Amino acid sequence: MNEIENITVGAVLKQIRKSKKMSQEELAHRSSLDRTYISMLERNIKQPTITTIFLLSEALGLKPSEFVNLLEDEFVGYTIKRTTV
């Protein structure tokens, strides 16, 4: 089984946005987020809060649970590497 340190939303977010024929600018406008932030999410530079997931989901015409289910599908077969500090 593959190990990862973080679940990242970038690839899934970009895939959904493109399937809806939506630009980053349009998604930013619909979600009340900045376009540069959308770009950073898609490139996995930033990770969204739960509130941001709700805003993005609504803007994309999804329920937040549908967005999370797509993330779940993306990471089937992976385990999250747990480290203690």
C-alpha cells in the first residue's frame, strides 16, 4: 500500500472545474475566493479549510460530501503516514 503525508485537493478540484467548463476566475467569483488562491489549491501549495470546501462545492454545484467522495476515490489504496511531533 502506498503511503502519503497529506490528502491534497488539487487534482480533483481542477478536474471538477474543467469538467464544468469553468475558469479559475469564474470559480473564484462564484465561491468568493481569490483566483490566486484557487490556483494555489490546484497546485497543492495551499490546503483548504472545511469552510473553503463548502464554498468550492457550492460554486461547483456539488454537495460537500460529493466533493469529499471524489477525493476519497482519488486516494483509494493509500494510507496516511502518521508522524508524532
